[in-house]
Amino acid sequence: MKKLNEKCLESKQAIQKELGQVPPVDLALVLGSGLGFLAEQLEERKVVPYTSIPHFLQSTAIGHAGNLVFGKLAGKDVAIMQGRFHAYEGYPLAQTVYPVYFLQSLGARGLLATNAAGGINLEFQSGELVAIEDVINFSGQNPLIGPNDDAVGPRFPDMSCVLDPGWFARAQAKWKEKNRVLKKGVYIFCLGPSYETPAEIRAFRQLGADMVGMSTVPEMIAARHCGLQIFGISCVTNMAAGVVDQELSHQEVMDTANRVKNTFASLVKTVVEAFE
């Protein structure tokens, strides 16, 4: 079995072959369902399909284009994952988080992970953007299960502070200058692909969860493992099961993400500006 550094080297060489050289990366972004449009707004934009990068999986979820996009955003050198990998697609969690380690090997010091989430907190509304303050891993799985590479990170990473407090404080201040309030919430991770039942949502609310989704937490665990600063944003694209009297659908997720895309783009740029 190849070691992580060997895999990263092969991925890097493939990008060099595709682009001539690997662009600089200071910040990695992962864009969730319906949010990939932001990658089209990069300056000096360079696109590499996941299919061209060894050890990257194939993104099969609707609304996930499957490209790694390099460029500048808000004055920062960024690499954007235009779509992510999920356990519900049939992939082991350890494989879904490989891009986090790869982008860290290219020089990334931070991870901004975004997602479309179901709203559990009754004070939230569809279309609301919420910073992820903390997480609950309800999947029963962990991407770090298996042998640990001590050169990458510790066997037992500390998860006591997921959201970087300094980064959040700076972003919150900048967002306030635009007369907006940046709320925080707890995100609970479930495997999917079925949506949660009303009984599960009631239980999650008792556990202290504000949003629910099928991604992001494995990436944050990997990011903590390899020492990246972390910021997370959930776009509450629908209210979770039992909160409103209607069936849930992925189309609603996509429609809501499209409706708030301008606000989402503005918030992401603000968060990127606040990264140090």
C-alpha cells in the first residue's frame, strides 16, 4: 500500500503535467451541493478535472461538478474543490478526505468547508447561512481509522476547538461591517443518502444540533489531524424532516442554494479575506 506522501507526489505530478506547474495554494475550499458556482469567479482560474488526478475519487452527487480549481479569491491563493466525495457514494471515509491532505501538502494552511444542510434549529429559516461552531459525528465512522502516519498528524487529534476562533472573530467583524449577522451552530453528520426521519431530527435537537447533513465532518477531522485552520459554513437549504409539513427533495436543496448564491458568495469572500 502506498504511503500518503507517495500518493500526494503522484497527484502533484499529474497536475504539473496538466497545467505546466502547480499553482500556489494558501487556502483550500470545499463547495457543497449547488454551491460550486463560486469556483467560476476565481481570477487566474485553472481547472483540473478529478478524473485527471490520481487518488481523487469520482464525484457522483448532483450539483458536484468534479473539478479542482486553482486561482485567486479575495486576494488569496486558493484551491477549490468543486464538489466533494461522500460515504453514501460507496467510498470509505479515509478515501473521501484524501484531497484535504493533498492540498495541505501543496501548502494550504486552512480549510473552508461549505455544505447544504437541513435546518434543525427552529429559529433558522431556509436560505440562512450559518458558521459551523462545532460538530457531532453521528456516522459511527471516522476517516482516521487504521494505521496512523505520525508524519502527517497525531494518533489522537484534539477536536475540542473545530472552528478557528480568531478566524471567526475576524470574519464576523468584517460581515458586521456589511450590516449582516453571522450566526453559529452545531452541525451533525449522518451517512445518508436517505434523509433523516422526524424522530431522528427530534433526537438530534435534544443532542444540541442546529443543522444536519451528509458531509463536512470527515474533512474537518482530517484537517485537524494535519494541522489546518478550519472554518465551516452551512447553507440551510431546507428545514429538516418534521420541522415543516412537506416532503424533502434534493431539488429544493439546489433551488435554495441558487436563490442565496449572491449572499453566499459575499460571505465566502469575506471569510477568505479574514484568513491569516
